[in-house]
Amino acid sequence: MSETLQHVEQMVDENPRVDVTETFNEWQELLSGLKDKIAGRFELTRDPCTTDLDSYGDAATGPSGSLAAYSGPEIDWLVHSWIGDPRTGFVNLHLTAWLGPQVRVPHLASALLLWPQGWFYVDGVPRGDLVGDGDYYDSYYAEADAPWLAFKEDHPDFTWFTSRTGFIRASLSPVAYCYSFPANRPNLDTVAELLTAKVDQWLGWVDAAEPVPDEERAALADRDLRIRRNIAERDPANVMGERMFGAELTQRLVRALWGGDRVLPRPVG
């Protein structure tokens, strides 16, 4: 299996511009369905700070996007968003769900990208030290090891993506999926099946989780927020937002990803 070591902007700049609207629409439907599945399990309320981000830019003339963030009694911050211009071959879609401190279940993180080839990422963001807490690793990551290795062997079309930013590499769990691939029918089906399975697994973890002791929840919530903010602010792909919409709007979008302007209170668990 080969490896990709380029920045996102390099991948975009070094490939021809191709209309990817059909795949973009398919992925919108996929993530909307997964978001609805999550909403069927959790009570969610749209945070007012993202109401006017429901649609920004002008899809008829250039780049555009949408960002909706939600919170609830068990969900600290859920983001369902996309940004780009599918007619020119670049679009980035996100569905991330950050849990409240009532459980230590990993957060759900997923992203889909067209440049115009495909790229996807899905992971369970750890809520603790995977090396120092072997029981936590065994609970949520050990069983994923064999399927993760098998995926590398069984899907030669998928190229492992290595971020050129060490901080982003450090944010991945040891069984994260992070690949670029030709956006053909079999590969698109593989991605859809994997993302759906991961969401179903995550929902099962939540239902089976033991509650976190009350006295430990504040520290866990603080750690969650620091990680979410760091990942959002340090993402090297933010440069693509600045290219399309300038620094001011991009900074606001980044704040929306971690909840910097949130109105709704954080869950106390």
C-alpha cells in the first residue's frame, strides 16, 4: 500500500478541476442519514451561533458551505458541515459528535473530501491515555486492530494519508482510517459501509457505557474542549477556507467547529 504525504492544498493544486457534484450529493445524503441516526438516539438542539451559517457563500457563482452545530444533555458539540465548490472538484464534509462527560466513550469523528479524488477519515477520539490505561484501550480499540490491518491488505485502491503536521498525526488513534482513493463505485460503497458501521458501533458503545463518577466529569469536560479546540485551530486544511472566504469568515467557521461562540450551555452530565 502506498502513502500520501501532501498537504491538502497541494493535492488540490496539482490535480485537474473536475465537477464532483454527483459524488458530493451522494455524500451529503450519507452524512445527513448518519446525523439523523444520531439524532434518533440523542436529544439535540441547534446552537443559535450557527443559525446564519446554514448557508454561506454563493453556490451559483463560486464556493459555498453550510455549518450546523448542536448540543444536548448527552452531546457537548455535534457538527454537521460542508465547505467547497463541487463544480471545481473540491469539497470537504464533516460529521463529528463530541460527547458530554457522563461517559468516557470516544468521540465520533468523520470527514469526507473530494479534490477531485476521494479522501476519508473516521476515528474514535480517545478520552484518555491509551498507553497508560490499558483497560480503556482494550474496551474501545483492541477489537478494531485486526479489521484495521485487514483493510490495509484488502483494499489496494486506498492510499494511507500521512499528515505533514505532527500535531494532526498525534491526534489520530492507532486504528484511525485516513485514506485517499479513486472515487469509483466500489470505493464509494466501501467508505459508506465503513462509516455506517462505525456510527452503529459508537452508538452501541454509548448505550453500554458505565457512567463517569460525578467528581471526575469537570476535568473530563475540560480535556475534551481543549482537544476539540486544538484540533480545529491547528488543522492545516484551514488554509483552504482562507483561500475561498478570507481570514475573518474562516476564523468564525473554525470557532464554530469547537464551540467558541456557543450560546447553549455545555452538558454537565
